[in-house]
Amino acid sequence: MRHLIDILDLSTQEIQELVDLGGRIMEHPERYAHKCDGKILATLFFEPSTRTRLSFESAMLSLGGKVLGFSEAASSSAAKGESVADTVRTVSCYSDIIAMRHPKEGAPVVAARHSEVPVINAGDGGHNHPTQTLTDLLTIHREKGRFTDLTVGFCGDLKFGRTVHSLISALSRYEGLRVALISPEELKLPSYVKSEMLKKKGIEYIQTTDLESVMPQLDILYMTRVQRERFFNEEDYLRLKDSYILTPEKLRTAREDLRILHPLPRVNEIAVAVDQDPRACYFKQVRCGRYIRMALIMKLLGIPEEE
């Protein structure tokens, strides 16, 4: 039995296999419509979510399986003080696989230790979000055809952005990566991520507060929102929330083959006018999320692609 807690739980070969399978499912979804007949996915979301929770549910339903779960801690026994360990022990009696989101870093690790079925980390605090990373990787591969020799700009909340941390971890294993870290001083990438994923591996990177200065160099621009729910101080959030707003004017020096990604939800960090730009890929990402999660569910349940 395998779990997915961190993107580094998967080898680069396994990531490529999942990306390839996700692509095949995307092209011919009808061939996979009964792969999970009789299987049940439990979605344990102790924190609000739209895309991640619904994409997991859509993925399992598209595979012929069923779904049960809850969408907020208040509607579970966590509101009565039940531990994550006991919740997962209970739910694993009712299901074949679990997708869990939790506001506390490390909660999915605890869940995996006590579960009788595979556990997928659907986001834990500001730490990890491996299935969003798989979604990002499928999108990048479909748009660029490779993971090597890319210059990737990460813009916005790099301190609390678990999607940023996970994607940097994943891409750091591929040759020719160059990284631009674009953020206010208060939201810089944590030093442990820079040390472990960039410095230790000799990856070329720059830190800047100026998005437009690095725009011409980028193959991928990964925008993120400033997350109100990660701040203890409302004044700090209000001061920083509009630090970077991507507009058509700011894209005037960007490459024609630039691809703009965003894990969503968007607040106002990408102007709606950018949606019409052919380089905008964030809604393509949403679609990719469904199919890569179908591939992951099949892999963790040990379901072969061919009968």
C-alpha cells in the first residue's frame, strides 16, 4: 500500500508515467469509465476547497467509483474533538482510498500512519500540495513538451504558498532549471526550501521584487494569490494583497511561448483581460487536474490500465 504525502514520494519515472497516463485518459476518457467500479473515495476536507475537492470527486466518478466525505471540519466529528488518527481509522473502514486536506502541516503524515487504505495529501497548511503539483506538471508537459531546460518564475506569496513549494521540489530534479523568485520581502520563499531544493542542487535562481524585470526570460510564469487565511494580522494582508497584479501591459515584453499558470482561486492578481491571452493556461490546469487525479487514483489502487 502506498500513500502520496509529498511530491518527492514519486520518482521522476513515476511522475512521467502518471503524466503520460493522465494524457491518455484526457484523450480517451471513455476507456477508463469503469476502472474503479465498486471502489469508494473518501474526501476528508478539514479546510475549504472548490477545485481540489470537486476534481477528486469528478475523477473518482469518472472512473466509475463512488464518493463520500465532508467539506469542512465543522461538519465532521473533528468539531467534537476527534483526532485525525481516529477519523482516518474510522473512514478507512468505509472506503478504499482517502484524499485529505488539513490546515495543519504534517496532518496527512499522521493520517497515513493510521489508515488501512492509501492516503492522498490534498494540501496541508503551507507545506505541501502534491496533486496540484501533478496537475501543474501535466499542464507544463502538454504546453512545453518537457520538464528540462525551463526558466520558471514564481510570483506572489512564496512564503505560505504550498503549491509553490511542491512545484519547486518537483522541478528541482530536472536538468536545466532556472528559477526567478518574485515576491515582497515579507513573502519570500522560506530559507529551508531555497537551501534544500535550490542551493544544495546548484540550481540557478534570482530573487527580486520586480516582475517586469524578469518577464522576458520566462518560459513559465506561476502566479499565486496572497492568502488571507495564512495571515495572523489583517493589516499585513491588506498591505500585501495587491503587490502583484498581472495585466496585459505587463506581458508586453513576455515571450510568445510563455505559459501563465495559477493554482487558483484567483482574487485580483491576474486581470480578467489576461484570460483572453493565448498564453493563459490556468483554466487548462483545472481540466488537467481531473485527469491526473484519475491517473493517481488508478496507480495507488493498483488498477492496471489494460485488462
